[in-house]
Amino acid sequence: MKECSSSLLPKALGLDGETLAAFYQPVIAMDTRRIMGYEVLGRAVKDDSVRSLGPFFCNAEIAEEDHILVDRLLREQAFSKLSSMEEPPMLFINLKPSWIYRYEDNGELYTLSLLDKYGIDPKRIVIEITEESFQGSMERLRSVVDIYRQKGCLIAIDDVGSGFSSTDRIAHIQPNLLKIDIHMIKKSATHDGYFGVLRSYSDLAEQIGASLLVEGVETREDLARSIQAGARYIQGFMFARAEPEFRDPACFSAVIEAELERHLMHYLGSERYWQRQSEQLAEQLVELVKEAEYRGQKDDWIEDLLPKLYGHCIRVYLCNEDGIQLSANYGRDSDQEWHREEQYRGANWSWRPYFVPNLVQLNETRRAIVSRAYTDLDSHAWIRTVSVLVAPGLILFMDLKDTERAAKRIQVPAIP
């Protein structure tokens, strides 16, 4: 391990016979089940004692020049280590926007100079943008980020969901990775709001071509929920703390493989159950429509079928293939009584994201499609919408409570 001369280090570090060292926490990829890279973290080391430099970097009373000096020394250690490897992993380098912003004008980006010095492929480097309190110009920050990007580095935004990492800045920077702290994952287990926000970040990542990285994974439950959230990468104490040396890339493969298999079996079982439910419901509804001798009286036969619907069905309405609602809404209250809501007749639902994809897929051989679980606007219950082609050009929509979704969100499948 390469050490730095103590004469170069600021007194604010408070070193007491310690040496400054770069340590590395592994980042594991779900697709390969292998370590794909490491986040570089600063440590003060003396014999068997290791102290984090997090408090040093978070202390606003310490001069920024001292922060930058120590950070550069750690970065050079890490790059020197990487340059000696035949098949180097990726390195995640933390950079505060204020550092980038402040040192832009000298015409040189230190990290890029290290890439040239040590002959490192820029594609092996992830520039991880941190800090919640940055108030500088986003345009200038983006211009510097683009220099890294054009060189070949990947860009990550840390602490997604915090003050700095608001959605407008994510859109502005267009990162390759969104890094989510495990606290949001943990809160999503029991809080609908956090679960919805977490899933929105998963959707956001998909829309902008980014991947989710969940950090702080400590338990199997954390790992399971990270998989449910759509994380492609994970890191945390469940696997390893920051260490001075790199590990065998495959050392956690068995753990990841087992959890992915459990997730797949549980998820497949749930979705197959709902697909069977929707198909059975479609068969029954098509027969009911035929028995009703449909002659344009939409509400009459809907009212006839209400007593025959599943007990967890909370809403029913009929639309044509243009998305126009032909019937009233029929909703079930907490006393299991149906009530009619006439104000929705004539509403146009073609703007809903699922409408056109469902319309394209529904046909004589595929009568029913079931949505993924989501929160109902009115009842705030977890529901799924089943779309059924009951007659040519006519689609019946039914909202069903997804009690299994709520249970899965709180509970993790047991290990067999």
C-alpha cells in the first residue's frame, strides 16, 4: 500500500502516527453476480487501527484547499494501484461539485491528468458527484461533467433523493448511474410514499438510460428490496467494508445468485397468479356479456355482473377502443356496497400510459391484460387494473385490490 508523506498533509487531519491510505468498498453487479468496481474511500491507518476520513471531509470549518489536497493524494494512490492490474475493476471517485466548479478555470482537471500519468482507460472511472449544498452554476458544472464524459468516464449522482440530487439536476447532468441510499429502501418497506418515490426513480433511470446503484446494503432483506426496486448494482456492509485490497471478483456470486433466484420465483409466482385470475375473469365476463344479449345498454349488464365479481374488485367501468368511457363508474365502498358514479361517463382515458399498449395486445386470443401494482388515487389502496376485451371494440376495466402486493412490500420471502 502506497503511503503519503506526513509533511504534505494538513494538520486538520489530526494524524497521530497514522498514515493516509485509499481503501476500497466493492460494488457488485446483479447481471454478472461479480464485483464490477470499487468506491475509493479515505482512511487513516496505524497498525490494526483504521479510521474513516468522512468526518474530515464533512467538516465545513476545514479549508477547502485541505479537503482537495487530501482527496488528490487518495485518488493518486487509487490510480497507481489500478495501473498495475491486467484486468482492472472500475473505480468510483467522489467529487464535490464545488471542487469541480472552483478548479475549472485553471484549464486542467486533476483526475484526467492522472489518467494520462498512469495510462488508465477512462472507461474504468466513474465520477461520482456528491454534495447537497451546491449553489453554483449548473451550466458550468454540466460543462465540466461533459469533459469527463467526452473523455470516456461514466457519471454517477450520489444520494439521489437528497437536496442536491433533485430531478431537474439529474435531467441536466444526465448521469449513467443513480446512487440511492439504503435508507430510502428501508423506508419503502413500510411507507407507501417512499415506495412510490423509489419506484419513480427506477422508472426515471430507465427513461434516461441510467442504472440504479443501491448503497448501504447490510442485510438479506436490504438485498431483496434492492432487487425489487430494480437495482443493477449494490454495495454495503453485507458484502464488505472498505478494505485496502481488491477481492476475488466472484466472491459474492453465490449470495447474489441465491437471492436473484428467490426473487424470480416469488415474482413469477405472483405475476402468474394474476394472469390466471385475469384470464378466468375474462372468460366469465365474455359469457356474461353474451348472456346479457348486449344491445347498447352498457350499465344494465354491468349492474347484472356486479354481484358475480371477486370480493376484492373495487371498481368497474366500460370504454370503447378510443378510450371514451361508455358507462358510469361502479365503485365498492368499505361496506362492500356498490355505488354508481355518473360523472365519469364520457371521460377520455386514452392519455393513460397503459391504454394504447393494452389496446394493441388485446385480441380474440388474448382477452385480458393485468397491470402491475400501483396506488389507487381515491382509496390509496394497492390495486391492479384488469383490462378485458368483452366484445369487439369494448374494453371492461376492473380495479382489484392487490393485498399480496402490500404483503410482499413488507415481507421478504423466507429462505427455503
